[in-house]
Amino acid sequence: MEIIKVLIVTTIILTLLGILSLRKPDIVGADFYWSKYKWFYIPKYKKATNKYYQHQIKIIGIALIMSAVILLVFMITCAIYPPILSVF
């Protein structure tokens, strides 16, 4: 049953990353750099402004959500019929 827990966590992570990619593609595709402030460095980022690049990130988000759905179907199948795990 530990594989079910791992699949649940993986599904949640993939879904959250997919939703973030769809809703905020400029944050996901940001270029990070270190900026010096007084005597220490702080992280800053430039937002992605290229529309083609943002559409690619949205397509990746859709793919992440689709893979989460496939994992969810596999997890439900394993919960209903556990002997299928002996195939793997």
C-alpha cells in the first residue's frame, strides 16, 4: 500500500505544477539572477515576456495535468484490484 501513498503525493505535485504552469507561465519561466544589495546578494527574476515561450509552458502544464490523471486512474485500478501490482 506504500505505492498508493507515493502515487497520491506524485499526483498532487504534478497537479499543482500543472495548474501553476497554466495560471502563471511568466513566473514558471522566469530567469533568476542574484542582485547585490549592500554587502549581501538577494535573488531577483525577470518575467518571461515572450508569448511563444509562455504558450510552451502552458502546454507543459497541460501535459503535467494529463499525467496526473493517468496516475490517478492507475492508482484507482491498484486500489480496486491489488493483484495487478504483481505484473510490475
